[in-house]
Amino acid sequence: MGPMELSLYLYPRIYSIHNLDERDGFANENGHLRMPHALRASFSQIEEGGVYVVDNGQICLLWLHAQVSPNLLQDLFGEGFDDLKKLDPFSASLPVLETHLSAQYLETTRGSKALTIQLARQGLDGAEFEFARLLYEDRNNEAQSYVDWLVHVHRHIQLEVGRDRPQFGGKAMAN
């Protein structure tokens, strides 16, 4: 893995899909893709009724809150898909639809990289546990939170750096 891929693997990108700005997912006046702001990997950032993409470079989850809007579901999945239970949990992609949200989603998630998604419907799919596992800033069972892990790594670095320093401790140096 290169540095960018490793960074993404260690701390996934999370985007909310339900409240994208109408310009997100499209090129700006300079031709650069306008991306939505990434969220912190914490359940405190999750809104009721929201839809989120979580991408760590290895997996890409589309997490749907139990109270997601039926209109939003139809914009993403097509006519007739107005309930989470109607969605196929084994679907690996979203249909290409002629909706603004569909176009935004397809461009925003991964650009030119091949996209395989896994649905994680709140209260319905086992993939919801994978979603929770990727929220690194939260404690998840016995695992450390992201902040706890950073403190742990920082302590070990301090110990290693301190071990390599010459210890003077008040001792006089011989000439």
C-alpha cells in the first residue's frame, strides 16, 4: 500500500449522501471534482434518517438509517424502492439513474476507481457491525478508540526516542 491508501485504511472517509450540496460530485469551474466534506469516524456524526458512504480503500459500505426517506431511497435505487426491506442486501452496485443524487453519488464515492459497495441497513444487515467497526473514534466492544490508539502510539514513540537519547542525569562528563 502506498501512503494515501494506508492513510485511508487507517482512517476511512465517511460522507453523508442525504444532505449533499447540489454542486457536490460535479466538476467546479477549474475542472476539479467538488467533494463533500468528510465526516469524523464517530457515531456522534450520524444523523437520524441519514445515508452514509464509508470507504477505507478495501471496502465501501453504504449505510442506511432505519428512518431514511422513501424519496431518497427512490433517488438512489429507482422507482419502487421506497422501503429498506425492498433493497437487495447482496447488491454490489447502485443502478445508474437519471436523478441528480444518483449522478452525485456515483462521482463522489470513488471517481474513476472501480466501485463495489456493500449495503448496511440499520437493524437489518450484519454489515451494520462492519459499519460500527469502521467508526474508529468510538470505542467498539474491547477495541480502543482512534484517539486512544493515537495516544498509545505516541507513548511508544516517546519511549523509543527517550531510549535512544544519551542519559546525562546529573553525571559529570569526563574530559
